[in-house]
Amino acid sequence: MMENQNVIYGINGCIVTVKDARSFSMMEMVYVGHERLVGEVIGITDKFTTIQVYEETVGLTLGEPIVGTGSPMNVTLGPGIMNNIFDGIARPLKDIAAESGTFIARGSKAKTLDEEKLWDVTVKVAVGDKLVPGDVYAEVPETFSVMHKCMLTPKIKSAVVTKVMPNGQYRVNDTVVEVEDELGRKHELTLCQRWPIRVDRPVSKRVPSSIPLITGQRIQDSLFPLAKGGTACIPGAFGSGKTMTQHQLAKWCDADIIVYVGCGERGNEMTQALEEFAELVDPRTGRLLLERTVLIANTSNMPVAAREASIYTGITLAEYYRDMGYHVAMMADSTSRWAEALREISGRLEEMPAEEGFPAYLPSRLAEFYERAGYVHNLNGTEGSISIVGAISPAGGDFSEPVTQNTMRFTRCFWALDKNLAYARHFPAIDWLASYTEYDLALEDWYNEHLGEEFIVYRNIINDILQEENKLMEIVKLVGADVLPDDQKLVIEIARVVRVGFLQQNAFHPDDTYVPIEKQRDMMKVIVHLYNKSKQLVAANVPLDGLLETGIYERVIKMKYEVPNNDLSKINDIIDDIDNTIAAVLSA
């Protein structure tokens, strides 16, 4: 056997070079040094091969061997992903902790999946069945909430089942089905498969999404909705609530699977997130939310190259469960840290920097990531989706910086966070003036069918009130509110009801932390009814102050607490109170 001639020639942070190598291919996964650190080939010239290493390179020396694997950077997909916490290159942190303690040791041999655990397997095919990519040949109850479906890999175009194992308990690498492809080659199908993280998994067809991702957060569902299979970004300055907003979405959105990627965030923040996720109760099942959640934690003190890979690891896991027919919501917190990793690696490669030092290919990398979202028809005939919500951390809250601006090009929903709202304890701290959505027209048919045509009408009126208030506040700042006529005072008062009574939510109140879309419609109905009735009073030249003194506006603000989510009949009581109060003021 020939001795390996590929050795380390140069080391620059996470970048390692090899001289005169001829055996490597682009994007090939390699093992670097005596400790076999995981790396990936990112550049090849006639003289040098460039490798980015996904682990800490301190202590590496020149002349240490580099061994290729012959395959691209990939992840093992199979039962055991759910209810687990991985690092940026899909190694389970619990296993690493048991192996090396609190800090991740280099060259960890921890496998993505537990190869010794026995799973209850139900084989879904028989001898003679013809399979095409995506067909399910076995099912495994991965958790109480998730039925794992073992599918024929897209790498096998078609096959005929030649052997089937009986139902029972198997490990992830045990063969449960044998097939023969159209070329006569035999393949043993286990409970798992491997897939390159930078290659999107194929689908039958991508279709426009016309179904909203219901989050239970009023400002997001009613004013700036996100479609299933859509993309959204949450930009905000430090402390404005990006992580909290994503936690709320992860808990309450009506996705089947949650993939949460903590990319380059502070260690204490990720620790808090992991602890909170471990305690969250799934509102669907009453069991732990982690049973349908996978967490990828890559903190700011972990190797920078692994931070760059964590986004691709997360989206690959999301695509795998989408192929089973699940609707997946992926939270990326934050893509700014991921972009900073790109910038650091680019600097070490001595590439020509673009705006603010980011590499010129930043827009294309962002596009590659967000374009892997979508509502699709899978190869096996099922429907699935991946909705991506990416947090952005612009320095100083400057939305004109490159990551925010380029992300806006590839996402269609923009939830801008305002630190002033966050400091005022307004949750979620989404700025209704700076935010927007492009999904409203695509979702109109769904709203009309499920909520009635009045939902769109109420939403438009609410938006108009908020926009009008913004214009009036410019006048108020100059001359004060007392000089305004009553019709303009009315707009300001109704806008306060909208802001405090509708847009602001209490994450700790059982009826306000999550609000069904039907209740959101009825709350808007009450506010619009109050607005219309108040306009009649103003038109009759009755002073608005008399109506304000009755306390009916405060009553409407408090309806979010007084109307239970499971009993919307009390909405009619509030409407009756509005009518009676207006009538009493008119007759006074």
C-alpha cells in the first residue's frame, strides 16, 4: 500500500493548504492531521489544494497527513435526528460531552446517529414491488410526535424489491430491504442514508404556496403573514428580541417539524435556548416540544468554518423531513454570524473583499440558502414544505448594511424589529411601519375561504389607521395633540387601541401567548366596529372626550384577555357594549 503523500504545507487559521496534490476533488470531505480533523476542499490550482477545516487547528503542524474520503461533505439521515442537539457538522453534543467533557475536543468520533439503538421497524414493501426515489420502504416511530419514513434515496433511479426482512427491531445500519436496480446492481437498504449538505434534495415539482403558516402572533398572522414554504427575515439590533420571536414561532407555528440553527450566537444565549426548548410543552400533544424539534448549536467560540456549514446542515435535515411529507419550519439565528464566518474565511483566502469586507459572493450564498425553501410535491407523491425564518443582527440596527439588504432580495416577508419597542416591553417588537409581506395576495383565497372576505377588509383598515397615525404624529410633535380636530384625534385613539390591544401580546398569558386566527379576525372586527361607530359620533359633532371618559376604549384593549380562545361568543358582548355606549353618549 502506497504511503499517503498529501501532507500539510501551510496553515492560516481554519485554512490549510496542500502542495502538489492530485488526488482531491472540489468539495471533497477530507481528514486533516493525525487527529483526523474534518475538512472540505474549497480550492484547487496546479500547485495548491485549499482546505477549510471545521475544527480548531491550534496544534497542527506542517507535514501531518491529509486523507481524502472520495465523497463530498455529507450528513447521515435516519431515525434519531429528532429530540437531539448537534454541532455545526451534525455531531451530537451529548455524545461529545460524554466523550470529552464540557468543551468539544478535536477529532471527535461521535456519530450523527446512535448506531447501537434498536428501533421498532415496520416494513412497507413486499418482494417484487417496484420502487422509485422517495418511495417509503419502512416506517419507524422516531418519537411520539414523528413517524420516521425510510425512503429510497434519489441516488437509485428505480429498483425492484428482491428481499424483505420481517418487522421487528433493527439498528440504523441493519439491512431491512434488498433491491436490484435497472442495471442489475444490488443495493442493501438500511434505516439511514447519507446526503451532501450543499446539494438540495430533488423534488417532483415546486408550487406557489397559498396556505399561511399560522403562528398565533397577531401582527404576523394578520398584518404581515408568511406562507408555508415561504421565507422571512427578522432584522434587529442587539436586545430587540430576535431570538425570543423565533422561540415563539418555533413553539406555536403550525409546522410539523422544527429545525432550529443557533449560528454563531453567544454561548450563554444558546445555553438558555437549549434549556428552554428542553422544557417547552408541545401545544399539539402536551408532550415535550423537543420530540419534533432538532437543534443545531454552533456558538461564537466554536470553529468559524463549522458555523458556515451549520446552515447547510440544518437545511439538509429540513429537506429530508420535507420529503416524508412534513411541513418544516427552519429558524436560523443568526445569518449575520454566518455571513461573518464567510467574511473571515474569505479574508484568510486573500479574496478581493466587497462591501464592508464581505466576499463578493455573499448574495449568491444567501440565495442558495433561501431558495431551498418552498412548497413542493415530493417524489413519492406527498406534499411538504420548508419555511425559513432567518434572523439578522445588523451592527447598530443599521438595515442598510449588506447582509440585511441582500437578504431582502431573496425573502418575501420582512419583520423589522425596533429596539425602542423592545425596551418599552412591546412584544413582539415588530415595527409595523418598516415591515412588509409579499404573500398577502397569494393568501387571499385561503383567507376568504376560511375566515370570510371581511378578514382582508379589516386588515386593510387596520393598516390604514396605523399609516394615518404615523402622519398625524409628525404634526403632534410640532404643535401638540390639542389643536387637532376630533376626526384626527379619533385616528390617534383608535391607533392606540390597535397598538396596545391588538399588536402587543403577552407571552406569559395563557390566552394571549397564542391567538387562533379566528379570534384575530374577531378582534379586528371589534376595533373596526368601534372606529366606525366613533366616526358617527364625531360626524354628529359630539365631543370625542365624552366617549373616551366612558372607558369603552380600555374595555376593547382588554378584550385580548377577557375573551377566551375557545369561546369567541364574548366578542358579541363587547360589540353590544360599544353600541350601547355610543348610543348613550349621543343621547346625553
